[in-house]
Amino acid sequence: MATARDRDRSESAVRATSAVPPQFAHTESSARLRQPGTQPGSPDASFDRPLVRDLLAHLITDPDVAMEYFYARLFTDNPGLRGLFPYTMTQTRVAVFGMLARLVWNLDDEEATQAALGQLARDHRKFGVKEKHYQPFFDALFAMAEYVAGPVWTTDMAVAWRSALDYFAAAMSAAAAADAQSQPAWWTGEVVQHDRRTDTVAVLTIRPDRPLRYAAGQYIEVQAPRWPRIWRRYSIANAPRENGLIDLHVRAVPGGLVSNALVSHCATGDAVLLSSARGDMAVPADPGRDLVCVGGGTGLAPVKAITEEVVGAARQGRRRAITLYVGARRSRDLYDMRDLETLRLAYPSLTVIPVAEHELDFAGRVGRLPDVVWAHPSFRDCDVYLAGPAGMVSATAKALSRRVPSDRLHHDPLEALQLARRPPGPDALDQSAPAS
């Protein structure tokens, strides 16, 4: 719920949208600026990148003020757009600012920028965003930058910022149109099984209404009926099946709207919305290497899917040896051991090692998962897969960095830093990881 301070700042930002005069309304240089509301053409990357980055330096001095002004301006000028956003905007403001910072910091890498813009466009289709919504959004970003920059705002800065925004809008529009030709904006999924494994963990089996393409190791986003327009990421816990069913491992986290809805307020027959699949963690093409998989908590999901994929492919070639470390704080939290034992019996080259951090009388390994994995006898000719909480993945990757070549150490990007609280830099621009 918004605090009185938040309401006061938002109201001030709304008043400011009508108080700030158009600084370049009558200058000769303003002729180069496209008027708000007009549509950009094809992507044009020929704009002053250093000036755009200089402007970002002003924005990150107080991103809260910048984003409050931005959304006040957007919703004041376009009240119909409010329905595309969740009721609470705190996480949305952080995410949008982080997105903007990543784009601006990486502008010199045009290929990466195009890829990021394309993914943003595809991601936003599930929110109901259409081409007509891009321009109001980018016009509000332009107004926000002018407001925050204040006296340092110049004509050249205005031209560079508008050109950059036009470039973003044109690239996203093209990517969204191309994506719409190949797949829907979202899928409706029916929960065909809801298996409550512990007080906080449930395994959901879902049937999408249309084929949903994915690779083992990827994740999707899910929206629960209780919380419209709020999406959360969950890794798919199985290799692709002929019947199209997908499994999700969901842990209810304190304050987690979607996770608690899926664990505690969901049943067989309920419907959820699903996004397209994302993620770069996948089974390597080289069949000559064995696998070491590490899953902490519900981070087991993607490494279980990868294990299934390798097991299924073994019928056509060499049987890779797979060592699967499954970690939890206590043994009672190892929620999927029965399924893993079935998989192990079907594939003798699979070794499953349960790990409990806080347990004295336990048949598996006791200790921190990164420490137990570090003691693995040999990583020679192995690919290593890590999934779970960001801290566990980071600690394990650091521990293994001297034993495993970087191109054989696989995990989804770690949780992004809170860019709205800390100035971004090139080392802090990771995408968010799937929920675990």
C-alpha cells in the first residue's frame, strides 16, 4: 500500500507535468525534434551515444523521483494505459528503470541492443502492449528526462535522447510484429495436477491450450487469476513431452503474490496464463562430456529437465554420466526425491546426491551446497549446471571458477542489482533469474 510520502511525491509529480514549460518550443534546433505523438520510421542508430549516457548519469542520482514523474506523466496524458499495469507499481518502477539503464549502458554494442529491444518487445506482448502504446510510453520518457535534467538540459541532449527513444520504439515495434506472426502473446494453461509436496512447495502439472515450444533448462512466466498483470518466472521441470504437459516447481515465499497463490490457492482445473519460454541454459551439443548438475531448493527444476533430456537422448548414443546434487536447508525440504529415485533406477549412469545444510542425522551429505559440490572428485570433461537462489549460484560458481572452464559452467544470469538504489555500471546489468 502506498505511504503518505509516496502519495505526496506522486501528486507533486503530476502537478509538475503541467508546470514544466516546453524548453525548446521556439528554438531553431527544436526543428530536428520529432513532435510527440508522431510515429518513428525504421530503426536509426545514428545518434550521440555519449550524450545519452551523460543524461543517464543525471537520472540515476534519484531514480525514484525520475520514475514517479515518468508514470505520473504517462498516466496523466494517457489515462487509458493505467489498466496495462499492476495495481502496485514499486517493482514495475524498479524494473523499467533497470531496463532503461541496461539499454543505455550497452548502446555501443548495437547487436546486443537490438537483441535486448527485441526481447523486451516480445516480453511485453503478454501484457497486452500493442504498437500504439509505444509512442506514449517513449514520449513520457522524453518528458521525464527533460524534467530531471533541469538546467543541464540542452538542445543537443534533447535531439540525442529523442533519437535514441525513436530507435528503441522502431526496433521494438518491428520485433513485436515479427513475433506476432509466429506465436501468441500468451497461452492459457489448465492445471491438471496440483501436488503439495511440503508446506511451502507444490508441483503443478499444466496443459497449455496450444503447443508451447521450449528447450530443457528454459523458463516461462506465469500469471495467476488472483493477481492480474503480475507475472513471475518459473523454470520448466521436465524435458519436452509429446503430450505437451509441463511441470513447475513453485515455492511460496513470504509476501510472494503469485507463488502463494499457486501453492496455497490453486487446484486441479484452475487456469493460469503462460508466457513464451526464455533462457539460454541448455544441454550442450557435445555428447562426449559428462554432466554435474546442482539444484538448490526449487532450482532443481531446470537441472531435472536437463537430466531428463540427456536420459532421453541416451537411447540414440553414449550414456553420459550425470551427477545430480540436490540441496536444501533440511532433509524434509528435499521435496522431489521419489521422482529422482525413479529417474535414477531407469538410468544407472545417474547419481543423485541429496545435501542438507542443517541436519545431523542424515543419510546424504551435510553442509553448504557450494562446499559439497566443490569437493566433487573431478570435473574433467564435464559440463556443470547450476540453478537455485542467486546467492547459492554465485557462491558455487565462484568456488568452481578455478576447476571448471567458464565455457563449461552454465547458469542463468544472476538476480539484477537494485538499479534504482545503486548507480548501474557495465558489471551490474544482468537479467533477472527465474524464481527458485
